[in-house]
Amino acid sequence: MRIAAVLTLMLVFAATCFVACQKQEFETDEDAIRALVKGDPAHFTSGTAGDSSENSLAADDTTRGTWWRGPQTHDSAATIEVEVHGDSAWVGWHQHNYGEIYHWIMIAPDTAVKWTKSLQEATQINGIFKREGSDTAAYRGWKLNRISLAFGESETTCTVRFDSVKIHSSLRDILIVDPLAAYYHVDSLVWFTPGEQLDITLYTNATDGYGWLHAFWGTAFVRVPFEDMGSGVFTGTWHAQMIPGFRFAIFDLMTRGTLMDRDAPYDYNGWLLPYRIQTAK
């Protein structure tokens, strides 16, 4: 009888410990929100590694050759700013990317050489959290509500910038002026229908530069160049993916010297747009 009682107490203690271990306790709202951000790499991550590869489906003409960014390293931990105002909180997520950019460039009709440059980028994503439960609930009741675009730029030298990005189709018109102030609800985001034709215009200060769109097509990462219309305006047409789900597109801007001058620094600005593919409502 005594053994049974002891075993019962042990089981109760074990069950209590199991339940307690399942619920993380946080002393402050800021701690809870930071934990949510760290545990959400789907929304809070950004880098340009793997935007293409030596054997990618990149669409490059022979005047530029073939270029791609290699593997990247990052800070040991991202910097996460949190500002709580009542039941709403603003988050700023910051990360640095370190790596190299490679370029096979034609120096003669029958001769190509491989250039390598170091790159260092600073990236940021903003988010809005809402408290949807009590402070005794998991993560003190906080939940991600809205997310901004990701913004990235070269750190050592950055002279190029986007003024705005316009996306037009028969179903919608989207104009983005400030990527870090353009927030989209995580349950809806921007959405496009399968195969929807999107006419995209980049308005920039890169009067002597290049613009690209990076996106996934199936499991392949593709890069498509925009047409330079002059005066820093780039245009292109893209058909949205066919399979419904979460996607992202990167609008990539570089100086001409980044690719065409071996001694020029890496000079880049990029906006990353999260979106969904879904059938028309």
C-alpha cells in the first residue's frame, strides 16, 4: 500500500513537471516576444545566399556573364528590438550577412574569367505583435499579427536605392514606397492567383545599374533581369507560380561596377516581398 502511494506521488510529480516544462515562463513581455521571433524563421530571416548558383536557372545575357552569391555567415545572433505599447508591440529584427559574390565574365569572345568579391549586408524586418490572451497564457498571450517586407543593403558601400516598386495586373495595383513601413497581416499577406501576369516597375536612382527579380519556380531558384528603361526605371513581366502556398520575391538592385568593374565595391539594395499564391476569392 505504501509502495503504491509512493508510485502514485511519483507519477503525479512527473506529470506536473511535464506540464510545467511544456509552458515556458517569461518574466517580461519583451522576453516572450523575443522568444517568438527567434522561433519563427519563416518570417524572421533574410539573406541573399543561394539566390542563384553556378548551375542555376539564371537568365543572364553574355554582356554580364553568369554571377551568383555564395554561402553566407551571419552574426552569432540577430539583434531584436522590442517596443511594447499596451497590447501591441513593435519588433525590429536586424542581421548582418557575410560572404562572397562570384562572376564568370567574358573578357573576350572565347575567354571567361571568374571574379570574386567580398560582400557584407545589413538586413532588417519589422513586425507587429498583438496580445490575444492573458499574460498567464503561452508567451504571455502574444502573437505575430503583421510583417513588413525585408530590407537589405550593402554595408561598406551603398549608393543605389529603390524609390518605389509598382506591381500591376488585371486584378490589382500595388505600390510600395517604404518596405519597412508596409505591413501585411500574416494570415493574408499580398496574394496572387496561379499564373497571374504581373507587370513590375522599379523606380530607382540606379541610372547606371542592373535590376533583377529572384523567386522560386517549383523547387528551382530563378533570377530574371529587368529591362533598363533609362533614368533609373526598370520594367519586367513575371507570371506568378502555379502551386498555392507561401512564396517570396526579391527585388535586387546593383551598380554596374559591382559586376563589370573588378575593383569596384559590392554595391547593392534589395527588398523582399512575402506573398501567397491562392485561387481568386
